[in-house]
Amino acid sequence: PVSISVDDKFILRGSEKRRPDVYCVFEGNQIVFEIQLSNLSLRYILSRYDFYKKHGMYLIWILDDFEVHGQGQMERDIKYLNQYQNFFKLDESQTSFKLLCDYKYALLNQENIVLTPWTKKSIALSELKFDQASYQTYYYDFDKNKAVKEQERLERIAKLREEERKRLEENMLLKAKDKSKEIIEQVRILHKR
């Protein structure tokens, strides 16, 4: 079961107080949603993140005007804070509650180059993962998957090098056999004389 409070729950911890736009408990995790409607200072963003993290709550920014390729100060600040590089908007095309997740995706192409394009997927709350060390939520772990693709790339390189080494070894063996046949033939000719 999910318990939800919309814009009416105060979180009091000592002298600190916050009122998130949405507060919910989902599968035992306390989640707060902050809906970003205007540019926010890094100090404001950090104070929210630090407060919720300190008190064991996951903060999800709902970034309706956020452009992942944007180079504005707020875009850079939020990218800096999000180690998973997952950014969320409400998916208004769905009838049930869904988030539209923009995330960097790691893939290895035919030329053995790791590419990291941005992609987008509509996800349910149940598809989120919860990092208890950083109190961040994510759908796709970019760093982990990029490391996997980088390892695959290195394995491909090692395999190609090993195949090249074997090919060179086989060529040297064929040349040695041809040379030995040539020497044996010359010895045979000399022996007949």
C-alpha cells in the first residue's frame, strides 16, 4: 500500500522544517517529490537534498521544464547532484501514475565504441531502484552499465588481439612448413646428384 500526502505534510526534525510538494511511503521507502516550476539556486537544491538524505528520505525532482541537453545553471546543478543521470517528469500521456525518465544509456556499437545517448522511458514507481547510501532513486544505473560496456569493449579488444596472435602464429607455422619442404626438396635434389 502507498500512503500519499499532497502539499499538506510538514516534516519536522529538530529546528528544521520542510513541506514537500508530495510525500509518500512506497514499499517502506519514504519518498518526497519536489516539483520544479522555476529556476532554483544550487544552495536551495542542496539544502533540500541534504535535509531529506539526512532523515532517510528519497528526493525525486519533477522537472517539467528540464532539458537534459540544456546548459543553464540549474541544469548543470541538477546533473551534478544526480550520480545516476536519471531525470524525471510526470508522464501526462498515461492514465495511471507514471514518470517519464530521461537517462543516459550505455551501448557498445559494431565499431567497438561505447556510446552514451540519452533515452526516455515511461516508468511506474515500482520500477525505481533505491540507493540507500546516497538516498537517490533511479531507473537505470548509468555508471554501472557503462563500466559493463567498457569491460565488454576491452574483452573484444583482447579477443581480437588473441585472434591476430593466433593468425600470425599460423602464418609463421605455414611459412616454416613451406620452408622445410623447400629445404627437404633441395636436399633430395642434392642427394640425387
